[in-house]
Amino acid sequence: MIVDCHTHVWKYPGHLSERFVKEIPRAKSGEVDINIKLKDHFAAMESVDKAIVFAFKSTALSVNVPNDYVAQYVQSHPGKLIGFASVDPNDSEAVEELERAVSDLKLKGLKLGPIYQNFHINDPKAQPIYEKAQKLGLPIVIHQGATFVTSAPLKYALPIQVEDVALKYPDLVMVIAHLGHPWEEDTIVLIRKQPNVYADISAIYYRPWRFYNDMVHCQEYGVTHKLLFGSDYPFTTPQESLTALYKVNQFVEGTNLPRVSDTTITGIIERDALEILNLSGSM
Ligand SMILES: [Zn+2]
């Protein structure tokens, strides 16, 4: 079974601010079509068996992909899609909204992005959210890594900061998005020693040399079993991400460079992410 652990939907215009949209071309070279319809998302998920779909709320960036919007969409494809809620820790109602998203909207996890939501991961205001997520068994996908957005503070983006949360909430399952790019090495040493912290490999392949080196580093540190497949749709599709993963050894032919093994590649693609994220019972 192939699970895309990292996909976005939104309504544009509507959910994104113009400032955010204007900066999207910086995300990768080549066009990103942000004018996505839900049917486009669903069609792109044809190459995977299940897909996780994120809501996203950032007051600082005036971005709000509502929990209700994601819930309604995933409910129309219950065998295939799993919705993750988003709350902004700066909102005084964040914990109540998370509870509502789980009990009423049946969302199954949480997406956080300190760099987008303008908070330090260890800020006291975020603690009740981690506590609630741990109590409810909700996995958190956390965007700890770089971004294209000018006003989003990089100081909140370091993957190593996730360790404090992991130590305080040992049963909380967390996934660091994009392998914490460009701090992949920090992510690797973190997921090596924190049992419930994982990483997804979404959106790294745009820089193929970097992607290859990341995969080799993961092998050398023995953490490939902590890697989950993801695309970051609509920035790319699961099919393009799968193709890139199969092509990861393109630099190796005719050299003595180490190979990313077939076991690593198929392991990432076929890993039972639902089991890891406590979602097996929810489908
Ligand atoms: Zn993303």
C-alpha cells in the first residue's frame, strides 16, 4: 500500500493571501499551478492508495484552509482520504477547535508549521495542543524546515527544536515534513534517537543531488525505516515523487558513489504509514 502522507488542498481565491501566493514561485523552479480544484487533487492521488490532506490556519500569513473544508472533502472519499486538522497556537480557542475537529469533523491528525504560524515550538501556548494530541493519539505533521515566505521567521524552523517536544510528550507521534530541509542532518540524528519522531521525504527531490545525498545519509545513519512517502501536492504530484525516488541513483552510474538501495526505495514507498501514525483503525 502506498500512502501519500503530505498533500494540500485549498480554494483560490479564498483561502490564501495574495502576499503568500505572490511568493510561491520561489518554492521550486518551474510552474506551480495553485488554482487547484478538489477533483484535480483526487485525480492526482490515483497513483497512491491513501492520501493525507491538510487543513492550514496561519493568522500571521492570513492563510486559512478551514478544517471544515478538508473534512467535507475527505468525507466524500472516505476509503481513500484522511484529513488532518490545523489550529494556530496563537488562537486562544486552539485546543477547543482541535477537539471539535476530531470529535465533530472526524479529522485524524494535526498539521503545524511554527515558521508559518509565528511561534516557537516550545512556546507555552503550544503545550496544551501537544498534550491534547498525545491524549487523543493524534499524529502531528510539523513543517520544521525552510520556506519561500519572506515574513516567516527561519529561527522557528530548526528541526532540532522538535526534540524538546518529543522528550516531554514521548507518546506523541510526530513527522518532520520535507526531512527538515535544509537541515536534513539535524533531522536524521533526531529521528535516529527519538522513537516516535519520523520524517517525510516530500518536496526534496527538486534538488536531485541533495535528495540523493539525503537518502545516502539516511542509510549511513540507519534511519531509512523512519522515512515516510509524501508529495506536497500541488507543488508536485505523488507520481512525480515516485518517479524521482526511482531515479535517485542517476548520479551513481559509472562511478564508485554509494547506491541508494532498492530496499531503501521500496521501503519508503511501501511503508505502512497508517500503522505508524495510529491511523489503521480509522479507515
Ligand atoms: Zn506542504
